[in-house]
Amino acid sequence: MFNPTLGAIGAPELELIGDASRPFGVTLAFSGRRGGVSEGPYRSLNIGSRVGDDPAHVAKNRLRLLEALGAGDLAPRIVNPKQVHGTAIASLTDASEGALDAFREAAEAGADALCVSAPEVPVLLGFADCVPVVLACEGGFAVVHSGWRGTLARISALAVRELARITSSSPREVLAYVGPHIQAADYEVSRELLDQFVDEFGPSVASGNRHLSLSRAIRIALASEGVPQENLCLCDVSTFSEPERYFSHRRDGAPSGRQGAIAWLG
């Protein structure tokens, strides 16, 4: 069985983290804000195309990200959904152009998790405090955007279920990687919202009187779906506390860039 780990991967100047072992043939990485061409509040490796940055800069940043991981030729096949803080999941099981076009349409209509069992289709989602989750198993992967709404709705567990369905795998075989996100010490929420999370996931998600651990809620949701704790790899870096390395909407407000979570099979 694979031992999920996160460490430096790809070109050093981009400061990517990922699992260099490529579990199940899946390349996966979490980017930061260094190594790109964007300027101003988007400096410098902004991969978000819906935040006001120059589209040419975003395209170049995405190409740099792929090239740093040795897959620049896959740039035309990249899929980046319209993230809507919901629970919609789009899936791709066929590498044909027609299936890819339909997958893009579903992603553009609004999706916060993409599940793929077709080869050489990079999936890229953007983040600026929300939690990026990458799932990998034999025959496929998923990339998940889990903000507080998605976390409360257990979108990561829903993605595990869908990934297991399209790959005929068991949730016990799924590896889960949680990337850089806002940590509990930096994430103060209303008492009402914290109470909703405590009701759903138990008291361990609360840190102090008003601070919320999204990653602990995700861990509980994944475990409830059957993902073993030893299959989970968690990054404990807080985007809020690392302004030179990561974008943070809570820290900087709008406009703000987006770091990415990217994965592909084969």
C-alpha cells in the first residue's frame, strides 16, 4: 500500500508540494504564489481566471505549473471548473474529445469536485484559504474545493463515494491529501457557525471559543466514508500566516490571487 506523503516536487522556484511517488500513477501537487508572471495583488503564480487578473498571465502561470511537473504538453487539456461552494461533482471516465467537451461544460456550469478516471486530463482548482483536497486510488483521482459550506456538507466524502464508483474501488483504498489552507488559529468564525460544525462533526472541530478547524472536520468526514486515517496526509501550513508563500482572501481581501491543486492520471 502507498504511504501518502507531501514534500517538495517539480521546479524548485515554484515551491510546489506533492507526492513524488505518483501514487497509482497520479501526479498531484499544491502550488503557492511564487514563480509566476502576474503582478499587483495577483503576484505572482496566480492560477485563478475569475479574479480579475490578466488572462494571458493566468495562462502563462498555468503552463509554468504544468511544465514544472513535466507535463507542459497537457496544457490544452486542462480543466478548471467554476467553483460555487456547493456539492456538485463532475466526472470523466472517457478520454475522447466529445467526453472531454461535455466534462468541461459540466465543470463550467458549476462544480466543486472533479473525479477523473481518464488519462492525461489535468484538473486544476483554485484556493485562497479554502481547503484543497486531492484523492487518489487505483484507476483515478479527484480534486476537491472544500470551503466552510462544502466542508459542512461533507463534499470530500461525497467525492470519495463518486471516485470509488467510477473506478470500482473501495474507500479503504483511497489516499487523501489535504493541502495548504487557513488553519484554526487564524480562522475565527461566528458562534452560530461553529455550533453547526460541532453539531455535525463533534467538539474536536472547535479550537477555543470561536476558532474552527476545517481540516479536522474533513478528516472526520473522510473517516465516516471509510477512508482509513493512515491513508490521509495533512499539510498544516496556514495560508493566512504565510503572505509571501500563499494567497489569502481573509487576510488580503479582494482582489486576491489563487493557488492551485492539480492532478492527472498517467
